[in-house]
Amino acid sequence: MGPLISCDDLPVTSSPQPPPTPTEPTGHTGHEHASRGDAADSAHGHSHGHGHGHSHGHGPAAPVSKHLRKVIAAVLIPFAAAVFVGMALLWPGGAPAHERTGVGFDRQTQQGKVVALANVDCKSVNASQVPPTGDTSTPEGREAQAAQTGECKKATVEVTTGPDQGRAFFEIVQPGAPRQLEKGQEVVVAYAPDAPRDLQYSVIDLNRKFPLALLAGIFAVAVVVVGRMRGLFALIALGVSFGVLTLFILPAILQGSNPLLVAIIGASAIMLIALYMCHGLTARTSVAVLGTLVSLLLIGLLGSQFISQAFLSGNTDDNTGLIHGLYPNIDMSGLLLAGVIIGSLGVLDDVTVTQTSAVWELHQADPAMGPRALYRAAIRIGRDHIASVVNTLVLAYAGAALPLLLLFSIANSSMGTVANSELVAEEIVRTLVGSIGLVASVPVTTALAALVVSADRPEPGAGASGSPAAGPAAPARGGRGRRRRKR
């Protein structure tokens, strides 16, 4: 979701400041230091209000020279061409067909609805059996005995989709079951064509489509209301990202293509489309693209190395086991690495766009700053960003794995034992490799942006910001030349 977040990271327009007094000294020394400090501090909020009376309209970035645009295009156009040629060569044309196993997510499903609900004695419907030994010391035995003596619910479920639409079947719900049914509730039912007729259908989940669709609608409205056109383009970019993921990356991996190669090409396509759609075809966006690309390559190299050294198979739960059983030719460790790359892309977009914007704004605040000064000022902003985002990554992964961590806590396992298990080791490698790439993206992107904006050659007859001058060029002193010319 990085492109969506980063679409709102560009600077906002600052309010004009009062003009400088005639007694203000014209020397460069004090102004240059103060302007740099003000720019560095204010770039945290992406707006500038300087004590020297600058008035900058921080909307779109000032256009760079034709020479610099040619240099950037010479780098990015071949890269973009290679990405889309790679997509064309690896395009899968859909997921390969297979015979359904009826296990897990590989079951045939239809929609259903609970049309009646009645209370029945659990023993009368043989809802559960006490172990033959009569042993009730185990949790399973106690639950079985309680179910035999408790009151169950007998739900009549009607199939509402598919060839058997209108067909009804019964579902017994035990009193301690985590999923309870209610009359009128919509459910998801599994269909097993090889089972006896009375057992062909069973309830496997509840239908959550309406609340999920409602939440997605609220999210889209909030993004458009607050972000306006930029928010709308962010939603379009999000749709394109899911399109690349579902139409190219997933089917190509299922067809047997190298997961790492597919992930790099797919992530690059998402990055190009999302960033340029959100931020426009500008030099600023191009620098962010280059910084993101370098960081993705670093994540790919580190991930490949440490997944191999840690002997991570990528096959750690029922879902990955099912994938390996259906498609044994898929490289599961490569699939794990592909997930690391794609998962890191969103956060990388956010960081690289923010850092590039910071360098551009600092340069506009004080055009006299050289590449080293720009880098030092912008890297201070980047350090704050790193501190918050890395913490966010670690907490996000910890939150996703919270049930697993609770199980280890219940078992009184040591931290070393927990970290050594493959299931947790995968998350550790995923988190740390992604965080290293994230940290590296800050100096890399900042250095690239500082070099590019400092190497800009203004067009003949253009002012310091790159826009045409209305007359003889006044000395560029942090944006005050035009104001002095009016006096």
C-alpha cells in the first residue's frame, strides 16, 4: 500500500511571509546558514516558513533542465522497457488447471443461507462421541462428554448459488463451537461431489462480503475526500497493483517461472505505474524510482543469501504445504523471497518519495546549497523517518504473528527456542531484510536526489528555479532576487 500512502507525501503550499525590511543586511553569510537551518527543520512537515521573508509556492516541483531530463530518461526508459518486455515473455495467461483435492482452500464452494434453526439434544443427533476408553482427562474427552449432554442447534441451510440452488441440508452446531449460526445468516458452503448425497454440502465459513465491501467503500471515500485528485489516482494505482499481482505474479509462479525473477519484474512494474501515476512524470519521481530500485535489488540479494543460510524451506503451514502438494515444481524458498520483496515495496515507496521531496524542497529554499549540504540536511529528516518506520515494520509483523507468540509463551519456550523455529525464523528474516533495505534506501535516495538537483543546468533565460525569467537575471539568493528587483 506504499503507493497509496506516498501519494500524499508531497509538500503543501506555505503561506506567504512579510517582505524583508530595507535595513536587512545584504550579506550572504548569515542568511545562508539560517536559511539552511530553517529549511531542514521545516522539511519535516514539508512546508517552509522562513524568517527572512521567503515566499515559495510549494506545489509541483520546478522543472529541471532539458539536459538533466535526457540523462534521467536515458536510464529509466531502458529499465522500463526491460520490465515490460520481461512481463510479456513471462506472461502466464492464467493459472494452470488442476483437479481439486477438496482440502482447505482447494474446495468447491457455493453460497448458502440459514433458513431455520432448532434446538436439539446433542446425544440424539450423535454430535460427538466420548472416547471408547471413557477417558475424560484430556481436553478432547471433556469436550466430547459435554457435547453429548449439552444442547445443540440444528440449522437448515439452503444453497443459494450453483447448479443445486434451492437444495437444503442440515448442519449441527455444538454448544462450544467457535462459529455459531443464526437464522437468516448468509454462509459459505463446501461441496464434495464424491461424498454421499446427504453429506455433499457443509458450512465452512460465514459470508462477510457486505461488511468488507462497506469498509472498502468508506476507505475509498475518505481517500478521495481528503486527497482529492491525488487520492483518486492513488486508488487507481492500488487497483493496478492488485491487477499485476493477480494477473501476472501469482499465475506466473504457479506456471513454474522463477519466483524471484517474477517478483522483481512484477514489483518493478507496480513501482513504475504507481509512482508515476501518483506523482507525475517528473525528475523528482524518477529519482524516487531509482532509489526504490536500488533498495529492492539489495533486499533481493540479502534475502536470497540469508534464506539459504538459515535453511528456510518456505513450507511451514497447511497452506504452503497444500501449494507444494498441488504444484511440487514451485520453489517454495523462492516464493518466500518473492513475498519479502513485494512486502517491502510499499514502505520503500513511501520513504524514497519523502526523501526526494525533502531534497527538492531544501534546494528550492536555498539554491546555493551544494550536494553535500543538501545531503546532510536531508539525511537528518531521513533518520527520523527510519526510526518510526522500522518500529512500524517490527510491530506489524509481531501483531500478525501474535497467536503464534502466545502459543510459545504458553509452552514456556525460551526466546532462543522461539527464534530458532522455522516459522518464527521466516518472520525474523523477512523483517530484518526488509528493514535493512528500508534503512539503505534513505542514504541512497538522498544522495541520488542531491546529485541530480545540484547537477541541474538551468536553461538559457531561466531563473534559479528553472522557470523563464521576465528580465535580466537577478542574483539568486534563496528566492529573494525577484522581490529585490521590484523595489
